[in-house]
Amino acid sequence: MTPLQQLIADRIVENGPLTVAEYMDLALYHPALGYYATRAQRSGRAGDFYTSVDTGPLFGACLAEHLAGLYRESRKDQLTPGKHPFDLVDAGAGNGRLARDILDTAAREFPEFYDALRVHLVERSRTACEAQRHVLGPHAGKLVYAGAEIPHRIRGAVVANELLDALPCHMVMMREEGLREVYVDSDMTPVLGPVSTPAIEAQLARVGAMLEPGCRAEVNLNAWKWTAEAARALCAGELLIFDYGYEAAELYSPAHASGTLARYAGHRIDDRWLDSPGEADLTSHVDFTSVRISAESAGLRMTQFVEQARFLVDTGVVGRLSTGRQLADIRQRLQGHMLVAATGLGTTIRLMAFERPAGLAA
């Protein structure tokens, strides 16, 4: 038994079975033993899964293009001359690779925007935070904040790239007698019990979910809370959420009767999420309906809900692809293909974007 397994077992013996959300929080975010604390490299070839950032700098370059346009538009409404700071908040920043890609392109192509940038890296992993200044390299002076909490006042943009799917979620099952919650018992097996908080049923009702008997599903109260906090902090600008998931009508349908919670290890995915806590990534599909309601309840307006491929094409990814015949050129085109292809990340990941409407800025 690993130290984390022993800690979880002791916690259950002391306090009773854990909710799946409590189990995931320990497995992923325990400050000394959790997956995000102990893995120096979580994604990419040497990690357990791939993200858009791992394909190369194209994703960050397209984001820089979009954010520079947002900055230009915001300057049209500002009557005073001079530099107006633009907050770039990377939520779930890891070691800062996405911010580095954005900054590289901004420095090279959008110097006025680059000068205005103030970078905030939000990350719970101490190991990842310790690497951020090194990864940012020549842009390290742009870093004004690094920590676990989102800044309180943001004028610019919040980018959350595959963050919400990794937030601890509750798991429920509909039985003939009503809704029950799945807990983790001391022998690392799932058991059913009463729903731990009325907030679970409230969220299911809010999104119009109608689970059929026998169906299992995840309810991510942390994603709802995080979205609300980010929206309230955004005084002016955009909230950009890139993730995989579905609208509630599909997520809670019989097509996903077994739920979506999964384990990623060594670039393989399975449903053995109770195996080897702390040694693999755990994720569940995002309920985009609840994300939208949370953001709109905090005063934001949804501007886009599109596949990632659509966003990247609109921000010029095709024009950035090399036409050369060198190995580096071929690799770059393959990276672009992975970002936009239906068989890659292009349709798996979706962007849900929000803005703080003009006149409602804090």
C-alpha cells in the first residue's frame, strides 16, 4: 500500500466513506502525495496525456492573435493615452508553457500588446510553480502573480485550458427509490449512500438533468464554483474555457449511463479510477450547461461555443503553417493537423467563451 493509499484508508476509518470528490481531491491535489504534486511532467510524450500545448507553440500563437485583437478593441474605448495593462490569467497553468508560447508570439508580432501584458499563473502544484520562471525565460519579468487562487480583479483575459475536467466531482446513481451518491470505502471500493449535500440535486435540477434508474453520473460543484469566481473577478475582458464535455441534455442521457470519470496513465485511458491513487490523472467530462449558467449568473455574456478547430482556424492557424519540406516544417504541419483534425483535438475540445459586457465593468 502506498503512503497516499494508507492516508486515504486512515481517513475513511476515522471519518467514514469519502465522497468521490473528496477522494479525487486527495488523489490529485494532496500537497505532498497527490498526482499534481509529485509529477514533474504530467502531459506530453513523457507524461500521461496530451493537451493542445503539447503539440507545439501553434495553440499559444493563435491565442496570442486573439488576445491581441481583444486588447486593440479594448483600447478603442479608452480615451487616455499611454500603456493600459492587460491581465493574462492562465488558470491551471502548470509550469507556464502556454503562457510562454503566448508571450513569444506577442513579443514578436504584437509589441504594443506585449508591453501591456501582466501575467498571472494560477497553479496548485508547488513542483510546477517552481519551474515557471525558468520556463518563461526572457519573459519572466512579465510574471506579476503565481499562486493557487485566481486574482480578485482582472482586466484582460482568463484562459482555462483543460482545467475544469480535472476538478474533483461528486458521483451519483439514480435508483428506483431516488438519487443516491457513490462513496469510496476503506477497501477502495465504491458504495452507495445518501446524497452528501443538497447542492448536488440543486445543480441537476438547474441544468434540467433527468437521470434514468441505473444511470451513474458526475456532478461537478467545483467547476460551477470556479466559473462563478472567475466571472466575478473579471472586471473587463474575456473568460476562455477550453475543455471536453457536453451540454447537460447529452451528458446526463442514457448514452453516458456509466458516467465519464476516467483514469489517464501512460497515454492510456480506462475506468479504473480507484486504482493507484496519486499515480494517474483523473478526469470527467465538463457539463457545459452548468458552466454557462454559472458564468451568466455572475453577469457574463457567452460569445462563443465552438469546437477548438473553429477557433483556431478563425485565429489564423492555417496561415501559420509552414509550406517547406524540411523535417521541422513537416512536424509543424503535423502539429497543426492534431490541433484541428476531427481525429485529434480539433473536435474533442470545445471553447466556451464569455465576456463582461460593456457598461457592466467593475
